[in-house]
Amino acid sequence: MTLLDIQNYLLQFLPSVEITGDETRIINRLAKIEDAVEGDLTFIANPKYEKFLETTAASAILISPKLATAYPSNRATFIKTADPYTAFVFLLEKLSPPRTWINAGSHPAAIIARTASVHPSASIGAGAYIGEQCVIGEGSFIGHNTVVMTGTRIGAACTIYPNVTIYDGSQLGDRVTIHSGSAVGSDGFGFAPQPDGSYRKIPQTGIVVIEDDVEIGANVCIDRATLGETRIEKGAKIDNLVQIAHNVRIGANTVVAAQTGISGSTSVGQSCMIGGQAGLVGHLTIADRVVIGAQSGVSRSIMAAGEIVRGWPAQPIKTQLRQEAIVRRLETDLAAMMNRIKALESELAQMKAAE
Amino acid sequence: MTLLDIQNYLLQFLPSVEITGDETRIINRLAKIEDAVEGDLTFIANPKYEKFLETTAASAILISPKLATAYPSNRATFIKTADPYTAFVFLLEKLSPPRTWINAGSHPAAIIARTASVHPSASIGAGAYIGEQCVIGEGSFIGHNTVVMTGTRIGAACTIYPNVTIYDGSQLGDRVTIHSGSAVGSDGFGFAPQPDGSYRKIPQTGIVVIEDDVEIGANVCIDRATLGETRIEKGAKIDNLVQIAHNVRIGANTVVAAQTGISGSTSVGQSCMIGGQAGLVGHLTIADRVVIGAQSGVSRSIMAAGEIVRGWPAQPIKTQLRQEAIVRRLETDLAAMMNRIKALESELAQMKAAE
Amino acid sequence: MTLLDIQNYLLQFLPSVEITGDETRIINRLAKIEDAVEGDLTFIANPKYEKFLETTAASAILISPKLATAYPSNRATFIKTADPYTAFVFLLEKLSPPRTWINAGSHPAAIIARTASVHPSASIGAGAYIGEQCVIGEGSFIGHNTVVMTGTRIGAACTIYPNVTIYDGSQLGDRVTIHSGSAVGSDGFGFAPQPDGSYRKIPQTGIVVIEDDVEIGANVCIDRATLGETRIEKGAKIDNLVQIAHNVRIGANTVVAAQTGISGSTSVGQSCMIGGQAGLVGHLTIADRVVIGAQSGVSRSIMAAGEIVRGWPAQPIKTQLRQEAIVRRLETDLAAMMNRIKALESELAQMKAAE
């Protein structure tokens, strides 16, 4: 594929794609800039990697029009486009060979209950279990040894990887992806304390609803509601090892990074970004477009859309960063104040003595 | 079911259940107060939800005798009882249709080793594996594709959901519940550093013991002991994604919230409450009824029963909250002190100049 | 086995092993010092456990030559050796009965794709799935219901426990151990934001490479690279519930404790130690032999080999510990300073009044 071919392909999606240099060069592979060799096309999106522009052997580089393209030792052709990362993604999609990990159709070793309804175009892996009254939609893949329990509905074009468990009554939309080891619909953590110190289990009678275009990572836990629904709205992306408790709502297009935990009945708005290992206590309301820093502890609702918080307990980022800076220079500042106090004390003592 | 029926049912368990209003109303469903419609019974236990008392369309509301029951636009019948939440739990138990996710008996696609002993009333799911010398007790459910390794004993009336792994030699009591994806009895993390910088694995020769009435969430890890036992005592409740290392003891009726990690050989007392994402270092002793706040880092033993700790490193909650408050107002306080120092300095300078 | 036998056995590995007392005593069992009874051999490695030296009923104790061995009520024979813990590990290896959890050979209920190549000496558990073009090496164990997807290569003498998922194209060396529930090769968390607020999935076209002698705990997630490799180098040890994102490198002999998360493209050096629940942001470089404290948040590269960091955000341990101490005594220190300021103010006021 020549750079001219690549330019033409990208112009289907992107308004401007401009080549500076030899457009006949042949591209064999996509690569990261630190790994790229002759014949590779790469990209620059993160300033941390600009240093490689001097030394990369890549044949071509997708680059923002804002960046310089003259580097003494770099003989690459530059392709200028406003969002090099998205351009690279389009090329990855075009050039990646399709991954094949499951054969089409139902494997003879899949177990499909008599009352389940599996679309003829769906693929069910070896050892997968599809329970009674389940519905599996058109073109969906259910991985090997994945368990889909009674009465679950899975839409069209879903990819459920191996060893996933989807509990009874869950409802998944179309184009949902779930990675291995995740548990969807397990019981919420609800126990009523009894006078003798023991706990009585609170029946978890609700379900989990996962809307279209949601992607869920590996070893994620999404608990079923006590009553009603735990709901992951359209287009949300949930990373590995995230905990989503009963009756939580995750708004559309919200992104939750790995190992974050969201406690019961908390409602997270749309288009939020939650960093890794953050924790949210229960019964909160988080507005739309809120950004929560990694490892933050959110203990109050955030009502202002677009608010950025960080820290423990989390507070607006400006306040938090100023506070972190104050703590960092505290030793110096306290010592300086103490010196001025001592100076005052000794001056005063001298004045008294002089009286 | 009428409210009179409900009152009579609850009076079997609770000392006082009093109806204020029409006791003949028919209840069709249980619901959360924010979702309840005509025909629903709901409850108020958390003050955050009292605002819904003005507007709910519920037909009946379980409520504490301490709360007012006169709301202009609320036409519900009120049922006064000291612990509305527990009352609601009793009703959930009575009114929830039983969840069916596994058929009775052993599925033909279950694999049961020749020397395993499975009680005739137990149910073994499709693709489940019951290893040599295992014992599965009366009325227990072993989920689809769950693996029970050699020599494990599971008591009566246990519910092991699909895709769980229970390693060899584990011992489970009666009425134990384990959710999907959990690993019980995996190797403790023990390696002896060698002179060449590599690590030599320390054989993990102990087991895991889980006593009666324990519930374990999804994707939990409970490591086997190096020597002896890792033990979860009667009635303890472990939420999703919790890490319990080798030789840990969790006391009876202790509750551990999601994503908490407890390091090797730490002993947690009875009736403790550990918040989410907390971490405890190894070889600690935690007394009974200790409360550890979410995201705390506990690096020392806590010997006083009932102590409440929080923060990083964790300290008694009063100290910790005072410290958090001091840090929050530090900028203001330091600036105020500095102003007073400057005022003193300038006064002193004036006095000197005036001498 | 007598203590003389034990001495002779240990002298094969250790330069000096000296018996103080009766070398004919018979040892039946290895035990922790707090549990040991007559007939048991135990060890002392952690000073926290020295208190048990007074009271243990053990018949023999492995102990450092630096420790006293005269305790009035202790009648054990002492075995002095420079590293009692490593000595104990050698004995554990010798005396532990081998764990049997899988039968030799391929279980009839294993599913092995036609084009997979399984060494005749490998053991494949019931319900395990070995995909097309997979290679399973000599003497490796693949647990029950474990899924090995298309084109994965697993070396010799590996132990993959039940219910693991290894995605397509993964490459494992020899003597690799992976515990239950782990997902190796799941998609990296990469999505390009689109103008309408939705996210476009970035194809994750790379693989995971796990070198020889790596041990991976239960419910770990190791994501495949976007391009190229995510690599776990020789001898690294990864504890339960760890998140390793796309394109991460973990250096040889590095140890990562439970629930830690390492974000995308971060490179961790060799022989590092990372405590539990720590978090590292993406695109960092961590030098060799760096030690990162539990629950730390690392937001910058650490270029100095052997650096020890701790805290949030993480900083060199001396700075961090001093800062923690300052914050802890802040209330007292501020009050003391304020008192001195007030004293100055009142003195000054008196002086003025006296003028």
C-alpha cells in the first residue's frame, strides 16, 4: 500500500490529509514510533514521544500540522492531519488481519438449553452454556466456557469472550463486548444486621441492563440491583477489574479506568471520565462530563457538569493541587515562619533589655 | 396481598408493626421509593431518600415511628415499624419469585470424578468439574463450569455460582455462597529471594477453610495457607474483588467491602467492618468490632475493640478528621499567621525607627 | 526423619547448618511457630514472632546464629543457619506431599482443536479448550475449563490452573504458572473520542509475551498490546488481582503485589518491588531495583535505580515520611507558633501602652 493509497483511504473519514514528501513509498506495517523500521508507518500524538522524531527509521509519520517536520536525521515522509491518532486508528482497523478465536456456528460441545433461542448466525464456543429462555442475537459470539444464565437476552453483534458469567435475567443490547472473567449480574452486597450480630441476606431481585456499544474489560464485576436495575448506558467503556455495585447507573459514553469501585445506588452522568483505582461511595449523584482523577476518593455528590476532582477526599482539582503544593513546601514554610518569630522575639527581648 | 396480610406476616418477626391509614389496600410489588407507583410498597431507611416522601406514588411505605407521616401530596398508607429496612427484607424474601438458574440434579455434561461423593439432592451444573475425593453436601448447587479440585469438601445447602474455582483440599461449611469468578485456595504469594536475584517459590501446603453462612462475592481471591489454614469464620461477608492472602483469618460476622486487600498472616477480629479499597499490611492483629474506612491503609495492629480508623496511614477517626480539616484550611491559616508576623515586624520596625 | 538427616539434606544447599542439642530427635511435620507441637520443626525469620520462642512446643527451630537460643521454658533443639527462611523453604519442598489436582494426559472431556499441537506428556483438564494452531509444551498442565485461544504457544513444564483464559497469539515460556480466573491477552483499553461524544475502539493488534519462570496469581488481567507486545520478563512474580495494561513491560525478577495497577506503555525495570494496591500512570519509565510502597500513586518516571518511593503522589521515602510526620504534628506546631505570635502581640501592645 502506497502513501497515496493511505491518503485516499483516510480522506474518506478525515477532512484534511496532506503528504509532505514521497507519496509513492510502500507501507508494509503499522508500528509505534520507538519500534518502527523501514517500511513502517507510525504516528505522533503524545508529546512524550516527539523525541523519537529525530531518530525513527519509519517510512512515514502521521503528524499534527502544528508540529515541525524537519529533522536532520529523519528521512520519513510526513502525513499531516489534525488528529493523527484517529487517523492511525482508521488504518489499524483497515490493516489489522481479523482475529479469529472462535469458529462460526455452535460448537458441538456447547450446551444450549431446550428453551433458549440462538440466532442461526450466532457462534457459541465449546463448553459455553446457554440457559433456559435465553436469547442470543444475530451474529453474536459467545466464548468458550462462558455461562449465560436463565432468561438472559443478548442482542446482535455482541462479543462475549471465554469464561464470562452472565447471571439470570440480564439484558444486553447490540455490539456489547465483555472480556474474560467478568461477572455480570452477581448479587449486590446487601445484608441486614441482626440483633445477634449476624447478617441476614437481602434478596437481590433486580437485574443488570447493558445498553448498546458498551465494552466491559476482564474480571469486571457488575452486581444486579436489589430492586430494579443496575444500568450501563450506551457507549460506556469499563476497564478491567472495575467494581460496579447494585443499582448503580453509568451514563452514556462514560469511561471508567481499571480497578475503580462505584458503590451502591450511585448515579454517574454521561461522558464522565473516571481514573484508575478511584472509589465512589454509595448513593451519590455525579453530573455529566465530570472528570475524577486516578485513586481519588469521592465521598460527596458532584452537581456541576464538567467539574474536575482529585484527591482524598476528592475536591476540585485547583483546590486539591494548591493543597498538595502547600503540604509539599510545609517544612520550608513553617521553618521560615518560625525563624521570623524567633527574630521578633529576640529583637523584642533586646528592646526590653535596652529600656 | 393486602396491607393487613403484610402486617400479620411481619408481626411473626417484628415486635411492632402499626398501620396508619387504609389497611385493605392491595400491594402488587415492592419498589424503591424513587421508582414506586400505585400498587407498590416501599420503605424509608436512609435520610437521603426522605425527600421522595413528598412525591412518591407508592400505595404503602414502611417508615420509622420517629418520622412524620403527614405529607400534603402523599396519599400512601404508612406502616410504622422500628426497623423499616429489615421489615422490607422480610417482605423481599416472601415476595421474590425464586431465581432459577440451574436444574435439579447433575447435568449430563457435568464431570464428576469416580471417587467424588455427591449427595443425591445436590445439583451440579453443565461443564462443572468435581475432582477426586471431593464431597458435595445435601442440597448444594455447583454452578456451570465451576471447578472443584481434588479432596475439597463442600457442606450442605451451599450455592457456588458458575465459573468459580475451588482448589484442592478446601473445606467449606454449610450455606456458603460463592459468586462467579472467585478463586479459593490459589497459592499464597511467597517467594524466597535467591543470591542471583531470582526468587524460589515457597510451597503453599496449607488450605482454605470457609465456615458456615459465609458469602463471597465475584472475582474474589482467597489464597491457601503456606502452612496451616487461611480461615473465613462463620457468617463473614466478603464483597467482590477482595484479596485475602495466605494465612489470613477473617473473624465471624466481619464484613469486607469490595476491592479491599488483606495481606498475609493478618488476623481480623469478629464483627469488624472494612470499607472498600482498604489495604491491610501483613502480620497484623485487628481486634473485634473494629471499623476501617474505605481506602484506608492500615499499617499497624489495632488492639482496641470497636476502634474506628480512617486515612493513610490509618489512624483513629477523630484524629484523622481533625487532621484533614487542618490541612484543608492550611492555606488560610498560614496566610493569617504570616500577616500577623508581618504586622509585628512592621510595628517593631516603626518602634525602632521612633526610638 | 531425624534432625541429623535434616542437617545433611540442608548442607547440600547451604554453607552452614549447625545443630545445638539432640540431633536424633524425630521430625514429623513442618509448622508455623505459633502452631507447632511436639514432633514439629519450625523457624524464626520475622522478629515479630520471636516472642513465641519462649513458649513454643516445637521439637526443633531453624534460627539465625545471631539470635539467642537459651529460653528457660523452651526445650527445642536449635538449628543455626544464616537464612532460616530459605532453609525452611528447602524442607517444605522436600517434605510436602505433591499436590494432585489433575490426572496425567488429556481428559476425554478436553476439547483440542484439530490443528493444535499438544505434547504427549502434557495434561489437559476436563472441559479445557485448546484452540487452533496452539502449541502446548512438554509436561505442561492445562487446568479444567481453562481456555487457550487460537495460536497461543505455551512452553514446557507450565502450570495453568483451571478457569484461566489465554487470548489468541499469546506466547508463554517454560515453567510459567498462572492461577485461576486470570485473563492474559484481553484487549487494551483504547478508544478514540469522536466528535459526537462516542468512542471508537482502537484495534488491539499486539500480543502478550510471558517469559520463563513467571508466576501470575488469580484473577490477574494482562492486556494485549495495541501494537507490538505487552511483556512480562523472566522470573517476574505477579500477585492476585493485578492490572497490567497494554504495552506495559515488567522487568525480570520484579515482584508486583496484589491489586496493583500499571497503566499503558509503562516500563518497569528489573528486580523492582511494587507493594499492594499501588497505581502507576501510563508512559512511565521505572528504573531497576526501584521499590514502590503499598497504595502509592506513581505519576512520574523514576530514573534512579534502587530509589524507594511512597505516598500520593509518590515521592522518595525520606521526603515522604518527613512530610507525613509534619502533617501529623501540625495541629500542635501551629498552635505553638500561634501562641508565640500572640505573646509577641501582647508584649508589643504593653510596650506601646507603656510608652
